[in-house]
Amino acid sequence: MRKLILATVFLLGGFSIQAQDKLNKNAKYEFEVNGNCDMCQSRIQKAAFSVSGVKSATWSIETHKLNLILNEEKANVLEVKKAIAKAGYDTDEVKAASENYSKLPGCCQYDRK
């Protein structure tokens, strides 16, 4: 009986260790963020870097895509999207509040979908 209990404990412990290993320290994501200009680029990237765990954030003016590398042990992509939306920019999943969007300079106010 004692061996059965010990085997069960080791087996369950092994599963919990495996689950923790699945978090990627260099997870790569690409998603759409609306914006228009260099000032948008600066604000979007600054908002992304405000989230702990973001290692790289590069937004393209031409494609409106943010290429992101983050440590999934510290943050997730939804947190980054929320930070960008708080800065006034819509993402593919999280929309900025109207009050945050209206605070953007005129050149940064893109056509909202």
C-alpha cells in the first residue's frame, strides 16, 4: 500500500512539473493593432513594453501588425492587448474605450471598425 501511495505522489508530481514547462519564455505573437503614424508606433510599442515579461514589441505602420516576443511565465498576450487598448488603440481582440481613443492626437485617430 505504501508503494502505491508513493508511486501516485511521484506520478502526480511529474504531471505538475510537465505543465509548468509548457510556458514559453520566448513566445512569439503577431496581431493587428490599428494606428496611423510614427507617433502611434511609439505609443503602441511603449504600451506593450509596459507589461512585465515583454521582451520585444515592433509595430509596422504599413501592415498594422505588432510582432511580439514575451515570457509567458510573466505575462500573456491578452494583458498586452489590454495595455495597448488602454493607450487608445484597438487590437484584433480588445477595443479601446472611446474616452481613451478620443485622447489620441488628431493624426493618430484612425477609422474605427
